[in-house]
Amino acid sequence: MGSNGPVMMHSGFGLFYEKDKLLFHLSSYSGMEFQECERPNLTQMPNKARPRREWSTLSPIDVLWMPRSAMRPAEGDTSDCILVVGISRPKMAAAFLSVALLSLFLTFHVLYDSAVYSLHAASAVEGRAVELVSQVRATPPLLFSSKVHYPRTSRHLPQAIIIGVRKCGTRALLEMLFLHPQIQKASGEVHFFDRDDNYGKGLEWYRRKMPYSFRGQITIEKSPSYFVTPEVPERIRAMNASVKLLLIVREPVTRAISDYTQLRIHAATASTLIINGNGSNGSNSNGTLSSRSINGQQQQSQQVQATRSFEELVIRPDGTINESYRPVAISLYHTFMHRWLEVFSREQILVVNGDQLIEDPVPQLRKIESFLGLEPRIGRHNFYFNHTKGFYCLRNETSEKCLRESKGRRHPRVSPLVVTKLRRFFNEHNQRFYELVGEDLGWPEE
Ligand SMILES: Nc1ncnc2c1ncn2[C@@H]1O[C@H](COP(=O)(O)OS(=O)(=O)O)[C@@H](OP(=O)(O)O)[C@H]1O
């Protein structure tokens, strides 16, 4: 390096390790001429690029001028001298690097979210549907808490509700509808209308449980026990007399077996908690059983439920059907349906065939899009069959998703004689349901 004549500053950016120092090689002032490397004339440098301090023994940051030969040469680099900003403590250096990387990540994340948001805002406002990544629509970016929301979105009371029936595919239906860009869903089951303690909190509490949505989007929630709770129809009408209701049903015997399977799993979990003395914290992960609230008799009944077969529970010792066994009682759809029809017009309730939703979801979803007054947007491209799970899974432009393990469980084998007996029993009840809804769902008679 020539130290007397003018020298050319290096251009580029590099990171170098030298002994215990991490060296940032900064040289944004490419093309500046200096008389010598050791004593550069700082006044010739543009203000922005001028180092604040040349050398400090106290600060962990050292700014020093080094001869070009002291550094590993970069390919094609012909400069004579470089400015090196070094951090003399490796831990400090790591901290600086992490902060720099985090800032970069945040910048890109925010830019990405804003771009997606702008696109969606444009589509929602103009009423055009643009296929977007469903998770980011009007929903705050993952990094921020759910309290953050985009401008021009707010929480709305649901305009449509999936009222049941339990174990008929209510979750699958909600997730599938959420593929539509004009639909927003409440994430959990809200249980506003069926639980007195929640209902007592008022509509504003309910509204705050809803997701953010643009004007023109439809908010949907699902709570399967609405269908069987006597107070619910009136309460929903009091909120919105023109609400749209989705009722998904399945062949009653299959539904009863599905219900039994779930109850047995929950009872087994609760029994294990009781046996292990772990049942004192209130509720299990599903929030369905509270070990604290169950008394000795209930504990015993849960242990019995966990061990007794479906056949034992549905057929009484005298050979008749145990109608009071809840999985059977809930499958008697007409006994609940008539209450809904006393409060709402038939046109306000769409009956969705849950067995067909499993077999071939798109035709059912088309019917629902039309019922909700939406453009048909959910198509075959949104589904693929997962052979391991034995069910359709969902996809959009960016991700694929199957419902979790508690959906699509393997059912226990049930005696064909009991299945036939149950089907015969349900046949008359099914006919009454068909009459009420004006539609024959074609469930087997034996
Ligand atoms: N695509 C897809 N993937 C997985 N599962 C599907 C799907 N479509 C419908 N189903 C059926 O949904 C049944 C569970 O119904 P629900 O979500 O209403 O259950 S719950 O009442 O909320 O517990 C569940 O019942 P089980 O098969 O007994 O587990 C499924 O049969």
C-alpha cells in the first residue's frame, strides 16, 4: 500500500473475524481519495460516512484505518485501504448482529403484511373477491397480538351461525367455509347462547369474541350444542331476526357412534385423572369435563362409561333402545328441529348433509355459498384426499391443513345386529325430520 500518494477507498461491505474481534468492513464512501491510510483526511469524507470517533479504548467499538494488506482481499478488489469498524468484544458483536438481523426480519415482515393487507382491503372494499391466504385476511399479522387490527376492520356480530349438530362435521364445515375470502370465523366455540353465564355477559361480550372483518365479509361462529339447547332459538332471534343458520346433520346411527367414541375417550381421560389424583384443576384440555365439579357418583359413572361398550349403553336389558342415552337422544333431530322452526322461517335454515361433506365437500359448499349470497369461490383445488387420515384436507395458495386427530377418529366396531336395530328405530324419527325440513336425506332404513 502506498502511504504517501493518494489512495482509493475500498468499496463494498464485508464481515471479518480477526482474533477475538468481529470486524465490520464498512466502506460506503467508495471513490474518496486520501493521502495516507494511517491518517485519513476525514474532512474530505461526506458527513454521513464520517466515523464519529477514530479510536477508543473504553468503547467496545473501535474505528480504525488499516492497510489493505491486513485483510483478506475480496475477489476483484483493487482498493488500497479500507476503513474497519471493529467490535472488540465478541459477545457485544453477537448482540449487534442479532439486533441487525431482527430489524431486517421485522422490516420484511411488516412490508409483506402491508402488501397483503392492501390487496385484500382493495378487494373487500370494491366487493371483488381476490383469492388470498386465508389466515392473513383482516387478521393481524402473527407477530402482533390479536388486539392489533387493520384499519377499516372491526368485530361484527355473526350474520351466520353453525348451530350443530354435534359430531356431524361442524368444525370441518367452518374451516372449509373459511377458505372463502368473504368469510371470517370465530376461532373457538363461543357458547354464548347456550350457557347462561356467557349469555348474561351481554351482546357486547359476544361481539368481542368475533374476529375482525371488513364490511361486506360474513362472520360465522359454530357452537354445536346450540341445536339441542331449548333457549337458544329465541336468544338468537333476539340478536338478529334475519340471521342465517347452518344445520349440519349425519346419518343418526353413525353420529351416535361418533358421539359415543368421543365420550368414551373423554371419560377415559377423566378416569385416569381421578385415579392419578390429578383431577383437581378443573377442566381437561377440551374443557368438556371438570374433574373438580364431578362428585363421587359422577366419577363412578364416568369410569363405567369408559369401559362399557356402545351396544351395552344403547340397548336396555329388555332389548329396547335406550332413548335417554345422550348419543341416541341427540340423533333424534326432529325433537329439536321443531323448536327452531317455531322461531325461524325454513328459508333461514340450511340443512347441510354431513355425510356428503365427508365424501365430496364441494357440492355442499356450493349450496352454502349460494345460501349466504356469496360468489362461488371454493372449488376442487381447495381439497386433496389424505389416504392416511381417510378424509379430505384443505389447501389454499400457501398452505395445506388436515383437521386435527380428534376429527376423523376410528370408531369401535359395533355389532351389525345393533346397527340394524338402531336404524329401524331411527327410521320413523328420520321421516319426521324429513317432513319438517321438506327434504329426504336418504338415510338407510336398516
Ligand atoms: N375433512 C374432514 N376431516 C376430518 N373430519 C371430518 C371431515 N369432514 C367431516 N368430518 C367429520 O367431523 C366429525 C366431527 O364433527 P364435529 O366437528 O361437529 O365434532 S364436535 O361436535 O365439534 O366435537 C368427525 O367425526 P368422527 O369421524 O367420529 O371423528 C368426522 O367424521
